[in-house]
Amino acid sequence: MRIAISADSIKGCGLYLADELRKRGHEVFPYGAFDPAHQPKFADDWAPVSAAAAREVAAGRADQAIVCCWTGTGAAIAANKVDGVRAALCSDPETAAGARRWNHANVLALSLRLTSGPVLMEILDAWFATAPSREPADVLNVEHVAAIRG
């Protein structure tokens, strides 16, 4: 699977993320602090790097993305501004599975501060093991969310 990843700094779970994804056989497209050539315009550039990773999903160049910042909240908000992206901030494996199943999330947002290495592994296990639900009520809710404007 092709996965775009972004962060404004490599701390916490960011220390393990890229290597873990590669160990699992995924092709990684790095943004922000994950990209060795990255030159931030300002110290905490979570918004533009999260949006850049999300755009890879929207354009079909990546199958999914994982966006990170200190709390994960800003990264999720920035990613969700991109049309076609459904980013979910997940702090545990059950939430990650639910985000994939019921919300058809295609971008995982993580807190660099809260997500430990072992919890990261559990979240990734749940995220990749869970497919979007095809139950009519779940599909209808996802369609309703997509139609919400202003």
C-alpha cells in the first residue's frame, strides 16, 4: 500500500512510524519532518505538511495517509480540509478500527505526544485490518457527511 506520512517534528510515535510502515511492506511518501530534504518555513508547520499528505490521498497517488502533530488535532483538521479526505484522530486501536469501519476514514491522525510505541503498533494493526463497512446505514452516513457544506 502507498502511504503518505507527515509530521512537524519527529518525536514520540514519529520515531517509529516510517520504519514500522516499511517493515509492514508499505511504500512511504514522506512529508514534513519525515522528509530529509524538508526545510520548514516556520517551526511548527503541521498544517501545510498535513494538507500535503492528505492531497496525495485525494489525488490517488497514495492509498492512505498518516498525519501527525503534537496533539494530532491540528493535523486532523488540516487534512480534513482536503476534498475527499476523511481524517480521524485515533488514540487507541478500537477507535482506529471504528474510524475505518463506520467512517470510512482514509487518513489516520496521531498525537506525537500521546501515542507510545506499543500503542502505535496496536493502532496500525487495527487500522490496516479493518475495511470500510458496506452496511447500508454506515454507507448512508458517510454519504451524508460528504454532502455537508457550510
